[in-house]
Amino acid sequence: MRSIVFAAALMATTPSLAQETAPPPPPATDTAAAEAAIEARAEAFEGRIRQMGEEMGAAITAAGPDRAKRAADLDAIQARYQPEADAFASELEAFVLPQLAALPADQQAGARTGFETGMAQIRGLPAMVRAQAEQSADAPPATSAPPATE
């Protein structure tokens, strides 16, 4: 999870790309502090997504065979976490977009496309976690292999 979240945030801050930017980089302490803040926020967000997955698993278990209750409970959980995913993606955008704008024009399009893909993945995490929880719940139980005969 962290790789999706943090890679999207730092994609445009790669030192090789930053070396070619026209404006001077911000002071190292400001950049380091901002990156540390984003990393801390990413860790907190990752924890919240894990918590959402646990809540969804518990809701599926509690609903048992009642598909309507399961759907309603998962809808409520997903709706509760979606604003957090959207807010985190917006925070990353505020951090990274100015850095993207500072890239040379020939690098901006590729970096922006990759970054936008990452932001879509972050915004889609609540739906993805839900799909995974439902898939796990609907999967047939694993059968163990019969014991070997000698």
C-alpha cells in the first residue's frame, strides 16, 4: 500500500528530475520537513485503509448470508472512508503539483500522467478494499490436500 501512496507523492521529486528544473530548489530543510510531513500523513492514511479493511471484514462476517445487510454495511463503511482518501490525494496534489510545474516541459507530461494515475489509485482505495473484502468473502474455502498414503 505504501508503495502506491508514497511513490505517487515522490514521483516528481526524483533528484534526477529536480536537477533539470529552472527555478532553484527550496531550502533543504523546508523540503525535508515537507517530505517528512507527507510521509507521516501517508503512514497514517495507510493505517486508516487497513482499519477500513478490518471493518469491512467484520461487517461481512456479521452480515452472514444476508447480502442486503452486507451491501448496506459496506456502503456505509466505504462512504465513511472515501472523504479521507479524497483529502489525502488532495494533500499529495498540493505537495507535488508545484514540483511538476517546475519540471522541464518535455518531462512534465509523463510525470503528470503517472502522478494522475497514482492519485486515481489513492481515491479508488476504498472501492478497491471493498472489492477485495467481498472477493475474499465470496471465495470458496480452500480445501486441503488429502493425506499422502504410504
